[in-house]
Amino acid sequence: MCPLLLDWRYKGTLVCRKALLYSMLLLYSHTINTMASKHKIIFTGLLVLISVQWTLCFSEEELHASYWNNKASQALHTALNVQPNVHQAKNIILFLGDGMGVTTVTAARILKGQMAGKSGEETSLVMDTFPHLALSKTYNVDQQMPDSAGTATAYLCGVKANYGTLGVTAAAPRSKCSATYGNEVTSVLHRAKKAGKSVGIVTTTRVQHASPGASYAHSADRDWYADSDLPPEAIRNRCRDIAYQLINNTEINVILGGGRQYMFPKTTQDPEYANITGSRNDGQDLVKEWRRNKMNAKYVWNKAELAAVNPAATDFLMGLFEPKDCRYELDRDKSMDPSLTEMMEKAIKILSKNPKGFFLFVEGGRIDQGHHAGKAKRALYEAVEFDRAIGRAAELTSELDTLTVVTADHSHVFSFGGKSARGNPVLGVSRTLADDKKHFTTALYGNGPGYVNGTRPDVNESVSSGNDYLQQATVPLDSETHGIEDVAIFAKGPMSHLIHGVQEQNYIAHVIAYSACLEPYENCTLPPPNHAGAIHPSLLLLLMSLLLLFLCSV
Ligand SMILES: [Zn+2]
């Protein structure tokens, strides 16, 4: 909340908005009759503007104890009514915000509120509304600061691994192909498929990237995207690239994201960019290979084609919308590229046809990349879009039979603080000056490309809210690093109460497997999925309205 009276900053000057509003009202009531009509319009307009500004940032009710007491007692009531759902999960959706540490979650929440014209802090992300939470310890077996490959192996395969390795135990050192054999671990996606469910991956990065990669690949190195990336030792020992494994390991029903280039030979030109070709040395067209022998399989590479896919007539869908990673949400070509939410929506519609249910992995993959670039705005807009997808998934599924887990693989050295007033823009500056008499942004990095060599420049909000503004960093690094602290796990749906306490990250895969009675818990005694109330909320509303209409008419 903006502090009482002193809360409106105009060109660096704090204006006593409430006092201004009252004095203008007073003046207005005394002079309105004597004013020229042109002045009347200007004066009224000004009054409206100030009133709107005031209510946007300042909620009068927050001044009263009753507001906070009521709000908290409602939350208490909700908490008292939380009943664990101990049925089997029919569907599982795992949302992974790559690099989405708790600081990022908070900043994204406030940004979401501010994008809707509110103060922001009081806003709820969709993930905030999940009833069960835990902290996840993210370290890799050989690294305190983890990476996305080792962590993906943990939360998808249930076993912690080394930095940079995918789908193998820590007995396999990074980049040693020969150590892959005998050390493979399988993902919950693979196990769900084995149990008869449909499975899918949706990401804003390339689909061969580390996070989705651990759901289907076993690779001693996360960077072996195409065969042209394999070193001599890997070729000698017949290790396969990740793109090859994407289509040859588990049969995945829906694959959506970037990563076109790794699927085609070097002789194939990209359909969208004249200067880009495929990157395969083996001459294979993996998309063609993937479609071979599949019924109702479609490949698309742009938004219009994706929109035209009829879920009822499609059992397999591959959509690759960029040669490498998808564009940042801030740069997305809305006529060519689907959003994460649009991709996920199509995936759920295709996968949910299976009466045995589905497993879907949805990644907001570029939160991480925005942070690495030292550009908080990019990371946070990705996080807001990620949360929007979580909201849409909630509309398309039922909490009664769908376990939804939201988590991050690791954090970043992103900090968010400084003496900021209520409603301070997330990408703005602190209201007080630093000891060098200059402004500073409340979003900062511990290290990264925003390092300032020499004297720190002053900064104002119009500069710091730019798409490519580099928040200042303490240590010079080309690429900002991951953080080491725990990340949150949010869960709702069947068996989601198992998400509690402080857990090792690989616990997540075990909760998922147990909730759906997948290997190694296939003999679990959980009662079958609860469909009794699996009625869509909007349908329920419609039925209630019809009932009301009926009652009123008799
Ligand atoms: Zn990263």
C-alpha cells in the first residue's frame, strides 16, 4: 500500500496525493459555477485522474483492522476445510519454471498485478492458490550450484545426478558416453506411457533442451542436441544424440516447443529463416521418421497450423516453432508463434482423450535464460505467461482426478529489495537514494553482465523498465549464474498433500509415481481416480442457473 499522504512520485518529487485530492475537491465545489466550460472540463478531468491514481495504488479498506482480520479468517476457514484427496491421480501435469526461484515468483506476482493496473503485492498468482507446498533442495550430486539437466533427472526420474547429465545416475560423469550404459534411469513420463497413459512435453525452449530432455533421453551430456554435437568418444561408443532419442525412445504423443534445426539434415533449409539449415550430419529427417507408422500424426511449425489441428482427429502432434528456442514472450511474433498457454491448451485437448489419463510436462523454459542474460524484465514476463498457462490448465482439467505440481529446477542470483513504497514498479527504482546519491533498481543481480566497471551510473524508471535493461550486478560474468537456495514446490489434486516439508528434489518424481500408481508403486492400494465430481465448474454454474430459472418460473 502506498504510505498515507506521501505516496505519489511525480518526476522524482513525492506528492501528497490525498491532501491534493481533498484541496482540489474543495476548490472545485467553490469555483465550479464561476468557471468557463473549457476550464471545467480540464479541472474535472484532473480530479478524475487523481482519484483513479489514488484508488489504483491505495486501498482504503487496508487501513482497517477488520479487513485483515476478515481476510485471514477466510484463509483460516479454507485451511480448516482442506481434505487430502487420497484417490489415484488419473492425470498429472508437471509445470516447471526453469530458474524460477522464490524471488522470481514474488516479483512475477507483483508484476502480474501491476500489468492489471493494481498495486501488485496483494495479487495472487495461480500457483499461489495451491493448497500444498514444500521446499526442494536442488543441488546436484557433484555440484552445489545445480544445472537444469542434473535437476531434471532428479524431479523426472527420481534419482539425483551429476551437473550436465540427463537420465543417468551419478555413476556417469558428464560427457563420458561409455558410462551411460547400465546407468540409465527412466522418467515418470516413460512410466506413465508404460501404464497406458498418453504423454506430452511442451516447452518454450528447444524440445531437446535439458529439462524436457530428461523425460525421454539418457545422455552423458545435455549439449548433444544433434549428431553433429557428439564428440569422437561418443560416436565411437555409439551414444545417440538427444533429438534422435526424442523420436526413438518413449513414444511421446505431443511434442511442442522449439528445436527444428536438430531434426533435419544440413541440406534442409529452415521454412522460416533463409539463412538457417538443419544441423544433422546423418542425413536423417527425424520428423519424417517420427511420423512413419503413426496413425493420426501431425507435424506443424507455425501458429496457424497449430490452431488448425483438430484434437479429436489427432493422436500424435509435433510442433516445432523455432530452429532453437522459442522467442521470449516479450518478442513473440503473435501471428507466427503460439504462446506457452496456446501450446499447452492443444496438448491437453489431445492427451485428455485417453480414458486412462495423461502425463504432461509444461516448461516455462526461458525464465532461466532471461536471468542468465541479466535482463529481469524478460525473465519476469516469461514467469507471468507461465502462470497464465497454469490457470488455463486448471480450467481444462479437474482437481479431483488431476495432480498438478508446479516447481522450479533451481534459482538464480536475482535479488528483489530496497526501500520501495507500496505499488513501486517491479522494474522501477527504490524511493531512496543509495549512499552514492544515485538511484538504484529494486531488482538486482549478484553477478552477471550488468556489472558496472568503474563508477555506477544513475538510473531512472524509464531506463530500467526497458526490455533489454541490464540490472546492475556485483560481479562481472558473461552469463548470470544459478542460485543455490531451495525452490518451492506447489501442488494440488490427488495425493498432493505428500508435497510437504523440506525435501530432496528427486522426491517429486516419487510423489508423481505414487499418486498415479506408476512404477515402482504400481501395486499401490489407492482407490481409483475420483470422477464423481469431475464436472467442469462452468457446467456446474450453468446447471445451477438452469435450476434457479426453473424454480423461479414455478
Ligand atoms: Zn540456466
